[in-house]
Amino acid sequence: MREPEQPHRINEKIRARSVRVVGDNIENQGVYSIQEALKMADQLSLDLVEISPNADPPVCKIIDYQKFLYQQKKKQKEIKAKSVKVIVKEIRFGPQTDEHDFNFKLKHAEKFLNEGAKVKAFVFFKGRSILFKEQGEILLLRLAQELEEIGKVEQLPKLEGKRMTMFISPKKVAKK
């Protein structure tokens, strides 16, 4: 069974004749032949890891490789945790949506925006109702106007096939 491909070349897998050796535990950093660099890593009971293979000569670091991989995974996890996940909630209207339904869906849109989600509002035209494009656009613009306190229009109403779509994103609330 083959071992999984490693992201860095280590120890004997390094192909360069000479390498630039760096590391926290090295007092005399510089360019060494690969044999000397491997000997230095062996004396410290650590691994010689190729960090920058495209440099001339390649840069290698004398470190504990497993610890290095663990720290990289940890960094990736932190970056992923800090990234913001955008949630998009959809609200569907018909071109003939009456006042009560509009207000009901408006309340939902307000709730979604207050939770920090984007709102994708769309008017779906069935059959011949495509004749009421203007009514659909007026409906979406009215929704945007009602929500202008808590959200801003990211994309104005745009007709795509049988759907007229508009995106509203929450306004950034200043934290006290």
C-alpha cells in the first residue's frame, strides 16, 4: 500500500544538491550540501523539510515534521472558523400578491435580515402572468423600500426567464 502524498519533500526525498538551511534551533544558517544538511537534522533528531522548493537554492527548515503538519492544520481550522458563512433565504411572491401576504412575507424578510442572512426575493410568473412584469418589479421595489432601514439592495430586480429576482443584504449594525 502506497503512503499518501505529502505536501512537502522531507529528508532523503529532497532532490536538490545544495539547500539553504533555516530554523529556530540552527545557529549557523546558510547554504549547505544536501548531505551536510541531512547530517545537521539527524544530529538534532529532527527532519529536514523543503519549505520553498522554487527558490534558488531551495529553502529547507530543520523541524519536527509531524508537529509542523499539526500546526498547519490548526491554522487552517482557525481561518475556516473565522470565515463568515453567508446564508441566503428565499422569499417567493406571485405578481398578484395581495396586501396581507406581502406583509406576512415582509416580516419574514425582516427576521432573516436581523439574523444576518441575505434575502433573495423573487416574483415567479406562471403562464401568461409574465404580462405583469411591471407589477412584479413594483412589488420587489416596494419590498426594498420597506426594508431600507435594516437592509440594502445588492441587486435590483432583474428578469431571468420566468423569475424576477432581487437580492437584499443586511446592513452592518454598529456594535456597542
